[in-house]
Amino acid sequence: MFPSLTSSLLGRPIHPLASCFGGGGAFGVAFDMGVARALQESGIHVDDGPMLGTSAGAWTAAALATGITFEQIMDAWARHRRSGPARVIDISADIFGDRRDPRVNTAAIQLPTFRRMVLSGAEHRLADAVAASSSPPGLAVPHRIGRLRYIDAGVTRSTSADRAAPADVLVLVAPIGGRVLGLYGRVSEQVIHYEMAHWRYRTGGVVLFVRPTRAIAALVEKRNDLFDLDIATVAHRGARELGLRCAERFERRHPDAARCLHQTAVHDDGGGGVATRVG
């Protein structure tokens, strides 16, 4: 039985496609957005369904929802560079203003409980949701929304894929995985595989998983390289090429799911509704 039928019988909201983008500084934004743009070009419209972003992935999800480019994000980061701990909201508000979008969700850690939370772009400004998800301790001050404070969820989970929306297909893009930063990347990928298994068990869907190739991983030799804007630009180009290859491979391995994604695109209206586009 096709996953969407199973989920309908169980009473779960289901989408043809959901996306999840992981963290990794400027390198993470570059990788996430390069892969996402390539998948869009290949007919896999990652911005049409619900998106969950962590840290750099939060920037990606908000950018895809609003039409902001990778270059615009890098320009804003360069303008707001400072020596001490940053206020991420200064940058995110500069880019996203007061916009909201129900497709965008971000993972953040709430203080002082250290609970991993998912913030909705329907309930919060994208600028706030992004800042809450991408304020790492030591590099940025915690972001405050009302009386609550949040820090970067990438401190514990680089993707939070287990919290992604139910879907027939989950696009999972993980900049910190494989050979990136040696042992750190390998441990991160083990956690991601646990999250994928949890998501599959919960939803019955299939996963299109993308992590850096050996060549892209080699761009990051130390943690500071994650925030190097020049390295990010090179990674962005490599990620787009990788995304195109991954789309082709997914079509070969899952032809029925790929055909469905090419024919139908989802837009969440904020209340679980689905608008269908054929073409």
C-alpha cells in the first residue's frame, strides 16, 4: 500500500513531500541551498511541502519560502560580522523582516530546560524562528521570543529529522555528515541515521538522503572553516552538482515516488490543507 493511503487510514496528516535541512554554519547554508536548488531544477520541489530546518537549515528553509538567494544570505552575514557574540536576530530580521510562512519550521533548544522545540513559521516571524534555531553558545547570545530564550539546536542534533512532517518522501540534507570534520561528522551521521529510522517507523515514507561527498567534505579541515564565506561559495557549487546526481539516483531507485513528485506538488495552507499542481 502506498504510504499516503496507510497514513490516511491511521488519521495522520500526510504530504507527498517534506524536507529537512541540517546545520553547519555558512558551509551548511551553502550545502543545503545548493542541493535544494538542484532538486528543484530536477522537479523535486522541496519548498512546496513542510520544511524543518536546524541552524543553517533554518536559514535555508526560510530562504526557500521567501525567494532569498544564497548570495543574499552571505552578503548579509558579511555586513553584520562582529568580533564578540552576535545577535542573530539583527541579521535574520534584516533579511526576512516580518514575514511568516506556515511551510517553515525550525528546531531550537529552549532554556533553561534544554528541551528541543519546533517553532512554526505560522506562529512566529521567520526572523525569530531562524534566530532561535541558529544562536550557538559562545558565538551568539540566546534569542528571546517573549519570555522564552532559545539556542542553536545543532548543539545536540544536526538535523532533528525525527521531528520532520509525515510524508511519502522526506528530503533530508545533512551538511555535517560522512567525512566532514572526521569523527564529529561520523558521530553526527550515526545520530541522523537513528533519526531517519525513527521517521520511517512513524510515517512509512522513504528518504532521499544527501550528505557531502569526499571532495566537498575536504573543504572543511577545522571547525572555523564552517564559517568561512569563501569556502561556502565553493561548497555551494559542489552541492548543486551533487544534488542533480542525487535526484537522478532517486528516480532510478524509487521511480513511482519520483513520478508522483513530478506530477504533484504540495503547499501547506497552515491548516493541513493541500493544493495540488499537475505538470
